[in-house]
Amino acid sequence: MSKSKASFIGIFGGTFDPIHYGHLRIAEEVVETIGLREMRFTPAGIPRLRYAPIASPQHRAAMIHTAIQNNPRFVLDERETRRPGISYSVESLRELRQEMGENITLCFVMGADAFMKLAEWHSWRELFRLCHIIIAARPGHALATNHDVLPQELREECTQRWVSSAGSLECASNGLIFVAPTTLLDISATAIRAGITTRSSVRYLLPDAVLDYIETNHLYSGEE
Ligand code: ATP
């Protein structure tokens, strides 16, 4: 069934420790390219596949709130930081599907580095029954368009799912994968945290207001 673009909703998961211009620019470009009604930034509480975030869930959510407040299409979704235990994206997508109904098409956004590891995620095949996947290329990580670099299990699951235009996402309400054309920005939260800890400048890698928040709350300085 063809879907109206007005019903497309983006979900952007991550630790956002802290949010930076790499995240924000991808979100802006994906919203525009696909015509998303909104992009929901969904910070993980306790991630399963990586070390625990440095900043608390409350601080990470507050930084997202600060960064997105002037964009009417950007929304902070705190369901994963409020849910006890490990954060599973699949649970959030199930909940959103229930809350928003069948007329909504969910588009889960991730960088190429995250996509490479998708087969390690909890109930990862179920994701394709709940949403489309939108991939953003990331400097230093293999191009998602080169399917040969994908782990075999993931490559096989994805074979019939790739689409080469945003418009093709309207052909189904879930299960398709699109590599969005996004500006390559070699920015990572890891580098930002390291810069703050060593007192190097991280200005212009993230919004000034987020940097002010970090300084006011002494985040990543080694003092917290
Ligand atoms: P860290 O350095 O702490 O691992 P990060 O910068 O990768 O953090 P996350 O919050 O872990 O940020 O990322 C959330 C999502 O955004 C992931 O899917 C990740 O691949 C993607 N992402 C983050 N930064 C970029 C970037 N510069 N370009 C493309 N994708 C990115």
C-alpha cells in the first residue's frame, strides 16, 4: 500500500553523549530528503552493545533538548531513558507502532558504523517488520552501498530490501533500506569528550548552547 509522506516519522537512536553537529545535520537532511513529519531523537538509557555513557540520561536528554529546541520537526523522545534496564530499539519501535497506529511509517536512522553491527542487536530481524532503515554514511566507515563489506547474515537478510531513492520508501510501510545522501562530517562524541577532558577546543563541532551546558555542569571534564 502506498503511504502518504505526511505519515513518515523518523527515529534517531544513540547515546548522544553528547549530541553534536554530525547527528543534527544527518537528521536535518534525512527529514528533508524523505519528507519526514518529525524526527524523534531517542537517547538510549543503558546501551547493550557498548560501554555505559559518561553523562547521565538526564544530562544527555537536556543537551538534546537544548540542541533541537528551535527546530519544530525535531522531537526529544525519552522513553528509553525512562524505561528500566537495557535499552532495546526494537521495544521502542513496537511501542511507537502501537501508539501511532498502522497509518504511520517509521524510519529508523543510523550511521553506517551502527548498521554494520545490526545483526548483533536484540531481535534485529523484527526491526524490518516495524520500520524502514535509513543509513547515513560516516567518514572512516565502510560505505553501506558496498554490500560486500556487510557481515554475511546481515547481507543475506538485506538483499531484497535496498532501495535507491527516497520515493521508493512509499512502496511499503516497513522493511526497506535506503542510504540517504548526507554530508560527511567527521565528528564523534568520543572525540568531543576527549577534547573536553584534555581542554582542547571543541567549538563548532556541536552547538554553542550544548557546549555551555557541558561547561556549566562540568561534564566530561573528569570532575564529574
Ligand atoms: P561515540 O563516539 O560516543 O560512539 P557517536 O558520535 O557515534 O558517539 P552516537 O550517539 O553513538 O554518537 O550515535 C548515534 C547514531 O548517530 C549512530 O547510528 C551513529 O552511527 C550516528 N552518527 C553519529 N555521528 C555520526 C556522523 N558524524 N556521521 C554519521 N553518522 C553518525
